[in-house]
Amino acid sequence: MDWLQILSNTASSILSPATMGYALAALGLAVHFGYAGLINMGIAGFMAIGAYGYAISILTFGFEWWLAAIIGLVAAAVFALILGIPTLRLRGDYLAIVTIAAAEVVRLLFLTTAFDEVTGSADGLSGYHASFRASNPLPEGTYGFGPWTYNDTGWWVRIMGLVTIGIAVLVVWMLTHSPWGRVLKGIREDEDAVRSLGKNVFSYKLQALVLGGVLAAAGGIVYALPSAVSPGVYVTSLTFFVWTALLLGGAATVFGPLLGSLIFWALQTFLSNVLPALAQAGLLFGLSQIQAGTLRFILVGVALMLLVIFMPQGLLGNKKELTFVK
């Protein structure tokens, strides 16, 4: 096995757009679950709306990339309002069922052939990069060192991803350390007690759903910046992966989702390289390379269960403040 190449690929994933997209989605989920106590199992739907809103605004309406990104975020906010107004009075498992169903409805709408000219149906959307790349201020060439060597376009994508994460972290940190954030935490702990103090619990939940949904949509946009938008990406397993990243870093934290996403994608990249190589060497009990590649998803599922059971507060969380089940 080429360990140097495996480790290089793993290190490179630290600055990948996928890692940044997951970090933003996990941060949005932290607002939903970590601070407001909303069990949103449809985070993939918000990411899909952000990505498709961005791509469709450029390809169909000819908007500039920055305006298309704003439209994608606004579309996610509208979706959060449509989803939240009739459902946020539900609690726990019932809300989880509704959100996972809503995300699947969104994916099937983008997948249907009825809107093929706009959404691309099963083929997805591509070729929307011109205006974004034209705004790149970096001179042409390849920069970096070691595994973090990219061309000017690759760096432009990563710079915008890092800037977006920085803004998102600042906004969430300021809000969660404000009276608004303290009310959210109170709702998470005991919403009846907060309601008895005269607070409009439904309004706070709806605001948290919109904020988290916009952050997840930003993650979907960053995820789609370098490549294409495909409905096969925004499936239920994407939601579970974001949940894994969130719980790994710490749900009721600002920086936990970032750390969890980084570790999650580094491990995913490492396993996707190591397991097929072990299978090729005959060290995985007769599994083929394809079967070995699938094994990493099984390991993610097992890891998620172990996290919920033994370390629900995550790496940066406080066990006294939040566990997965109260």
C-alpha cells in the first residue's frame, strides 16, 4: 500500500469544499438541535435547496454568482418558514419524521422529469461556474505545499468557503451568547418553563429553524461550488453524516461542528483509501474492493450509535449541559 499517498489524500481533505460544506450544515444543525432542541432529520433538504437555488439562478435566470448565492439562502429561509409554521408545535420523534419526509419531498421534486429543463432531473446541473471563476482575484497558477497544493480556482473556492465559515461562526457565536441564545437554551431544557415566563416559544423555534436552515443552505452552496449539483447527493444518508459530524464535535457548541466535520471527512477519506487497498492485498477476509469501499459506511453507522450511547456531548461539549436523550 502507498501509505504516503493515502496520508496525503487524507490531509488534503481537511481543506476540501465537502468538509467546509459539512461544517456549515453541522453548524446549522447545532442551532436546531444543540441550542433549540429541534430534532431535524431533514438537513439534506436545506442543503439541496441552497445548491439548486444557486445553480438554477445562474443557469435559468442568468444572475451573477453572488446574487444566486443570496437567492439560495433566501429560498432555504422560505422553506424553513413553510416547514416550521405547521410543524414546530410537534415534539421529538414526530418532528423528526416530518423533517425527514420534507427533505425527501424536496429531493424528489428536483429529481422529477416534470421540471427537467430547470432542475436537470436525474442528471443534475452543471456549467454554472463562469461568473464565480471570473470574479477570482488570484493570478493563474498553482500554489501551496504538500497535500495542500491547488490551482487558482481551487484556492478561490476554498477561500470563499473559509470566509463563509468565518462569518457563520461569528454570527452563531454572537447570537448564542446573547439573551436570544439563552432563551433558546431554556427552550431546549424545558420549553414549558420558558413559556410560563411569557416567552413566545414557537417564535423562537421558528427563528432557530430559519437560521439553521440558512446555514445548511450555505453549506450546500459551498459543497456545489467546485463541481455539479446532483440529486443523488442529497439523500437521507447525507443527513446522517451531518448528524455524525455534529455529535462527534459537540452539539451544543459553536466550534464542535467544525471539528467534527474535519475529523469525519479525514476519517472518511482515510478509510476510502485504506479499505480497498487492504482488500486488494487480501487482508479483509475475502472482501472485494467494492465491498471494502462500502464497509466504511457501516463503520460510520456503528460510530454514530457509539457516539449517542457513550459520548453524546461530543469532543467539545459539556456532558452536564446536553445529552442526546433527556
